[in-house]
Amino acid sequence: MSPHVLILGGTTEARELAAVLAARPGVRVTTSLAGRVSRPGALDGEVRTGGFGGAGGLAAWIRDQDVATVVDATHPFAAGITANAARAAADTGRPLVVLRRPGWSPGPGDRWHDVPSLEAAAALLPSLGRRALLTTGRLGLATFAHVTGVHFVVRSVEPPEPPLPPDTRLVLARGPFTLDDELALLRTHRVDVLVTKDSGGAATSPKLTAARTLGLPVVIVRRPALPDGVTAVPDVVGALDRLGLAAP
């Protein structure tokens, strides 16, 4: 029987890995999406949408579908999913591969303020500016709903649900965005501080370059730690190596 690889997806790396695995003879690949985006792009291999019902539900699905290996290629801030994946993999005796693109590091000219959480970002923000570009994702906006005295420019792929900050301008857009795009956005809305998560990767980094170019402070929400005993690989090549499917 073909080995079955379950990818917990939603990232560019998950999509790339699914394409590589789907092209391998004798490999079955299923990508699971949380369903938070209504129009996800096309994926190679099989696709399932929706949650599993916690670690126990994921473990049951792994057994029922005869999954050989679980690859957690979710967003670096999807800590709950990662914890469930680690528990389900341990309970079923299946190996777990965590695929995480490296985080960002500041360079010359950057004015970064590291914080450990969205709550800490909301607390620090008013001391840094009055017109903020908020790119932390629509699911975390409630954390900023109590912040007054700041005009928020919120960029999101889909309209966020309330509560929102009281003074909010919504910009619906889907990346990737170029440096010129980001500079235009910051200048048009007279942004004086950027708030973002440490998502890593090149696709969303132009906003950081734009902030550096304009001399703006940036509040960086750092990633949650991985579960104890869990390590990550930084790219698809590393994931393939862990899976024993690296090119000879």
C-alpha cells in the first residue's frame, strides 16, 4: 500500500510540499485545511477541510486513514494545531515533521520592538505612533479592540468579524505585495508604525523593507515556542529529507 502523508497545511510551503509529494509515484498525500479562508488556491493531491476535533480526533483520523507520517506545515502562530499534531503523532506512534520557514531578523536601519504576544503589542503600540498598519491577521483583531487614540489600517484577505478597534480603515487585499505596493500603502494612509507577526519568508517581508525605508518603528510579535521535544525543518527540502524522500 502507498505511504500516506498527511499535511496540515495553509502555507506556501505546505502547497509546495504537496506538489512534490503528489508527483512521487507510490505516495498518497492529503492536505488538511482549517477552512478559515473561503477561497483557498488549488492544491495537488487530496484535500480535506475543517478541524479534526482536537488531538483525539486527529489521532482517530490518522488511524482510520492509515497515515504513515504527519507534516505540520501550518502557520508559525498556529500553536494549538501544532500541539494537537504533536500529541496525536505521539499517541499513534507516527513520526511528526514540523515545517517552519525561518523567522525574520532585523538588519541595519530597522527599528524593531519585539513583543511576546498580541496583548503586549496592543499595550506598546500607543507609545510608538498614532496611525498603525496592522497586519497580524483578522482573527487577532479583537486584541486591539480596546485601543483608542490610534487610527488602524487593517489589511485582510477577507472582511474580519467584530470586535474591531474603534478607529479602523479596512483594506481588503491578497498578497504577495511588492516593495512599491507597501511604500504606497504606508504613504497613502500616513502610517507611522507597523504591527506584524514574525511570519518569516520573503512573500510578506517587503512591508518590513518599506518600514525601514521610511524610518518607521515596527512591533514584531514573536512566535510561540514549539512543544517540548519537537524540532522544525526550515524548508521543503528538509521536510523531504525527514520523510526519507529526498532526491538522491
